[in-house]
Amino acid sequence: MPRSVANKLRQPRRRSAEMKKITLRFLLVLAAVSFNSGPSIAAETCQQIVANDLRKCGTQPAGLLRPVSELNGCFEVKIKAASPWNATGVRLERGRRYEFKVLPDKVGEDPMWYDASLDATPEGWTEESHKEMNSGSWFVRWYVAATDWLGYRRVTSQDWFYLMGMVAEVGDQLIPIGNGTTDTIQRSGEFCAFANDLPWTYRNNKGSLMLRVQELGK
Ligand SMILES: [Ca+2]
């Protein structure tokens, strides 16, 4: 057989081998993507929403609230320290489980917010802030102790400035979030979140935290 004819007969075999390699590479990539899928990939599709700073939690008619399923099962919302409600307009459903997670700040550092001049993390005043208050003037120490004793802090079982979630409609369900938690919703309603502060001292708060809420299922 002439060499040129033999070469032509070999070419389809080469092409077939190349096609097999390409198919194998494609399947390996597909397998890697499938292996990595789940909450982390779903989290990248979270929708950004803007909370209402002024409206009280649970005052929007239930029919106007958006279910999390309309937001790809996940949303991110800025929780401002100076807002007593941060009403999201998003409805969390009874019996469903959700993950709440505070994200790092824009430069990847631990997130912080501020009660006037006091530093706080999502889990409340820092140790230095507690020391500063304990070594302050007699009036400041008396004021903090008195409001504590009278139970004026919005959630007395949690530290000052602890990040709290709330689901409100028929009744209120409080969710201590801090840096992050998972919880099952007892009664459907609007999701809101706030820094745990005295009801009348939100005006001197500064900063915000970015919170991600993801539906995990039943
Ligand atoms: Ca304050």
C-alpha cells in the first residue's frame, strides 16, 4: 500500500484518540464541578437586597413579602448598627431551616461595628469595650448597671451589641446570630436583624455588618 494512503487511514484513529482525551477531560471537569456543588456554589448566587431602616419588623402585609425561593434560596443584606429593625421584606417559612452567617468586611478582615465609640464584633462589645465601660465615670457605670438591672436592653440574655435576628408576623421569634448560626423557624414571618442595644440609643451607633441568609430545607 502506498505510504500516503496508509497515513490517511491512520488519521481517523488519531482523531478518535484525541476526541477520547477531550471527552475524558470534559468528564473530569464536570465531576470536579459536581463534587464542589452545594451551599458554597449556591452562596455565590445569593441576591443582594436592601433593608428598610425605619419600618418596624413584621408590619409589611404577608402577601408583599418575598419568599427566599424567589431569591435563589439565598440573600445578602447589610445590617446597619443604627437601625433598630433592618426590615428585609423577606419571608422565612415555618418548619424550614436557615443558615445565618456574617461575612468578612470588604478587605477580608473580621467584621466590626460600633456602639458610639465602643468597638463591637457580631458577638457583642469587645473585651476592651467592656473594660472601658467598667473604668468610665460613675454615671456611665451606674447608667449601664441600672439599664441592665431594669432589663431595658432589647434581649437581656445576650451581650450588648450581639447581632440578633428576628422573624415577626404573628409572634416574634428571636434568633441569636452572632458570627453565625442555623435555626428552624417556628412561625412564618418577615426576617429582620439588629444590634442588641437599648431601644432609645440607636442614633449613636455606627457601621454595619453584611449578613448572608441561606435556606437549607426542612
Ligand atoms: Ca448605642
